[in-house]
Amino acid sequence: MSSAAALKVSISALEKQTALIDLAAQTGKHFADVLADAGLTYDDLRYEFARVGAESAKSPTKLTDFKKGPEIPFVSFFTGCGGMDLGLEAIGWKHVAGFEIQELFSKTLRKNRPSWNIFGPPIHSGDVSKIEEVVEALSPLIAAPFEGVFVGGPPCQPFSIAANQRFSKGGENFKRTGFAHEKNGNLLFDFVQLILRFQPSAFVIENVPGLRDLDGGAQLGEAIRQLEEAGYKVAEPTIFDAANYGVPQQRQRLIVVGSRTGRAFMSPAFSNAQVGAGSALVGVGGLPNHETREHNAESVRRYMTLGYGERDQLGRVDRLDPALPSKTVIAGGTNGGGRSHLHPEIPRTLSVRECARLQTFPDDYVFVGPTARQFTQVGNAVPPVLAAHIGKAITSSFFD
């Protein structure tokens, strides 16, 4: 980093910060306690280098920026904590039902949207593979054919490159097993069967990009073949990067859209003017889910020397560049393990709320459960703003 491009934090502030780190190391006191004794918090810490005016001038798109259109009914499957649903709600669509197998995710949905019909534990299995159970739950709510939209993202762990990186190359879990996976690998076809059963006017399948290329595309191709045979016109599977749609995060999702209207799907236009992560991370104090991790002194010592975009190899975390979209928010497994990147200007990891900002969740949307599971909920979600763009494109393509 050149001196012209960077502003070194004041020597006195860094000296005090280093002295506190040394004090924690010498006394064995936790760094959080050392900071508290000095009247400081982790948010008072700084990196050695920072740029002046590093944030991008462009602000993230918010759900409130969208105008409401026709009240198109929709049902969501594999709902998660509701990222896709929130985006569709923001453009005026009507939430009919959501199916979610994880009890904690279902609790988050019910807490934030008590008026939604959420089929999930403990009152329903929420298991999309139990097709007849889903049909029994949905039949009183919608007719077949359904003059609305089915949306769903079958769990993507079997197709995720990031998931594989957690395993040894020599281990049996390394290969992307895809549809050979005993449970999750077949959920796409369970979703297809529900589409064929209720015949919605349109559908959206979202997943990680790896689904498109698994087995040379044969499995996704078979799902599309079944849908086309039933009369659906299916658009070419397309990879969308959320960073091109006002989301301050690089996040790629595979989107497959089809309809029985006979009309073609016109993809939403994207913008090359991307939003930097720094603009999304201001003003989060006092918001729910903003508890930050209390790092030990030696971790902070390593973090504070990093430049923008650099990785701490020991902790496997990256300092974000405030002028660029964030790297993908990491979900971790369904039983926990979610983690975050390093704040661009404070040498600590991001809070759940800060990750939710990068995902474009509203500030009043609360995630329940242990912090690790909150990270999982946020990291598994479709950015609501990206969902809103896709929904608007579906509206104009099939329902206007």
C-alpha cells in the first residue's frame, strides 16, 4: 500500500493500542477486560493503515426503494430465514405459505412475520421431501393450477465448492456428491414434483452455481426436461452476482425461471456501479444482533497489521475493502459454524447485524438463536434486494 493511497493512523493511538495488547499478554487478562479497564471497546481499535474517504459514494439499495406492483401470490420452499420472501414482499407480492425444516429458522420467520403461514417445526415438519404432507398443508390455501409463483432453493451443500473446502481432499466428503447425496441431493426433484402437482403460473429455482455444472449439467437438465414436458417454458439457467444489483456483497446465485404463460423471461438489468461494503457498515450501534466477538489480544495484534483485502492466514479471515463489495458472507453448516470477515476499519470480525447489512436485510429484522446459528441464517439467505429484482423481472415478464 503506497503512502499516497493510505493514511497512517496516529502513532499515539497505535502505541496505546499496542501497549494494551502487551498488557493483556503479560497479565493473562482477557483483552476485553483490559479494554474495559481503559474505558474502551473493540470498536475503538484501529488498523495501522486506512484510506481517507475509502467508502464508495454509492449507497446500498434498500427494500424500501422498490415500488409495489401487482399482488402476486407466492409459496416459498426451503424458506430459510426469509431472504427471498422479504424481497418479493417488498415489491407487493402476497406471501401464501413458507416451508422450512429448521426449527430455529422457522422461529425467526414467525417472530418477524407472525401473519405468514410458516410450515415448520415444532408445529409441522416443514420437510419438502414429504410431498403428500406438503400437499395436505397447501391444498386448503391454493388451487391447482395455482395462479401464482413457487420459489425455492433446495439445500445447496452437496453442490457447494466452499463446503468442500472444509474437508480434506483425501476424505470421502471432498467430492461434490450432488444428487448422489442421500437426502439433500434429491430435494430439487421433490420441488419439481410439487410444481407439477400444483402447476403454478411461474416458478423460481435458486441455488449455488455448482448445481448448473454438476455431472456435466445432466441432473439440472433432467429437472428442466420434466418441467418442459409438463408445458413450462424454462429460461436458460443464469448466474446472478448480487453485487451487480445494488447489494454491497459479491454473491453468486444460480437462478432458473420458468412459466406456463408461454412468454419469455426477461432478466433484470444490472448496474456496473457496484456498492462498497464500507457504506453498509455505518450506524449499526444499538441495533439487534450486533453483538461483536471478543477477540484475544494476539488476534487483534495480527489483524491490525493487515491491509485492505489481505487475509489473516491463522484465523482464515479477510479484511474487507470498504470501496469494494464484500466477499461472500459465509454461512457455515446448519448446526452452526458461521463466521464473518474482518471489518474494513476496525480490527475485529463483523457482527451478525453487519453481515445482515451486507445481505440487505432490514435493520428491524431480528435473527433468533445462538450467535453461530444467526450467522448461518444470514449466510444461507438470498439477498432480499436481489430477490426483489428477480421478482420485478418475473412480474413484467409474466404478469403485467
